[in-house]
Amino acid sequence: MKIFLTGASGYLGGVLTEHLVAAGHRVSALARSQAARDRVTELGAEAVPGDLADTAALRLAAEGADAVVHAAVDFTDPAMRTLEEPALAAMLAGLRPGSPFVYTSTGLVYPDTRGVPVDEDTPVDSEHSPQPYKVLGERQVLAADGPAVTVIRAALIYGRGGSGLLQGMIAGARERGVATYIGDGANDWSSVHVDDLARLYVAALERGERHLVVNAATRSRTSMRQIAEAVADTTGARAMSITLEQARQALGPFAGVLTRSSPLDPSRAERVFGWKPVERGLLDELRTGSYATATRV
């Protein structure tokens, strides 16, 4: 297949490009800068100059593709929905009926269930989600006529030394000598290795299911305290509890995200695609894998 991909120069998108090319697919990738164009070309993709605001380029690229993957994401940009809505409309309109369209979402669309596992039938609400634009994006693509849409709700992505959250925790531990968690840090999170996640995308594209939502996570859960302790071990810092108020002073509204616990049930992805994560777990990756290697350099 010829696959048009947004976000190919980013963390997940770069790994996904590698997997798609290795699987024999031809990849064209949106690239808004010369550095991004160089990056996607090195990965074996054809660079398509432009960005998410260039709806004409997006539609044209989708028209020339057999499938589309939207992996471009900026969770910190409050205006992301304003940018993403017309971009999605352009790509969906350009794609031929029945062609696969995979939308990248997040487990943060779910409500905080205080440790009760969530599956894809758990209601999501943009008014109460820490990532409301992803809830709205999901609704938009699932309502589209024509393309075979799959939404992937990814847990905390890790591996290859990436992930904004983990990189931020490691940088903070190096700078301050402490890796912090909030309260008792007992709230569990789900996670997924970036290479395992990329394999799920490849399977979703090749299968082309319609109106499907799947959780992407391992069956292991990791508490925020365990993550902080692993970061501390890796950086030579010490793990330390802080109060929610201290966290809010340092992190603003994001502090509330770090107290959530909504473990993802991956049963549907396992059943539909035969997907099974095989990479090392989060704590092992932090202590002895790519993050430990990066920290020693």
C-alpha cells in the first residue's frame, strides 16, 4: 500500500515509518521544515512539504494514497482542535471509500476511574477529559462516511529513549537530584512500547476495519511511584513524594493528570488483530534499556 502519514518526523511517527517501510509499504510523509524532510527521507519515506494548516496539500496527498495515518499530535497546544478539525476533514475527503484511516488518540480521553480498568465502551466526555480535542477528533473521524476508520487509544508510550513525560522526569531528576511523585504515588498507569504500538498500526492498516476503537497497552500496570523510583535509579537521584499543591505550583493543571488512574483493557486489540506486545516492560526499559543508556552518555 501507499500510505500517507502525518507526524512522521516525531517520536511515534518516526518509529511507525520504520515499521511501515519494513513491511513493504510505500510511505509519503508530511514534513513542514527542511529538518523534517531530511528526517523522513532518511527513514525511507517520500517527503510531502506542508503542515496541518495546508488543507489542500493534505487532501491531495490523501487522494494519492491507499491509506492515511494521522499521528501528528501536540498535547500542549490549546488551539490544536482548531488546527486538526479542518486537517482531518481534508484527509477524510481525499481518501477513497473503504480505504483505511488510522487516527491516533490517547488513553487520557477516559475519565479517571481510580484504578478500575477501562475498555472501549467506557463513555468519554470532552468536557471532562484532559485531552478534549482528542475526544472531538475521534468523533469526527468515526462519523465520516467512506473510509475504514480505526481509532487507537494509546497508553503511556515509552521506549527508544522517547516520551515527553519520561524525558521530562529524567531531565528534572538530573537537574534537581530528585524524581518526584504525588502523594503516595499508588495510582497505576498503563503503558505501551513504541515498537509494539507501531506493530498495532501496521496490523490496523492491513486489516482495514470500519468504525473500530482499540486500546493499545500491555497488561502490566505501573504506579507513578514505581516510575519515579526507576527514574531515580537511572539518574542517581532519589525518589520523593510531593503534595498535590506542590505539584500544581510546579506543573499547573498537568499535575492533576499525574494523579489519574484509568488502566486500559487491551482485549479488543488482542482479539481483532492478534496483537501481543513483546518488548521489554516500562520499568526494565527505564533502568536497563534505552533510557539508562541515554543517561550514561
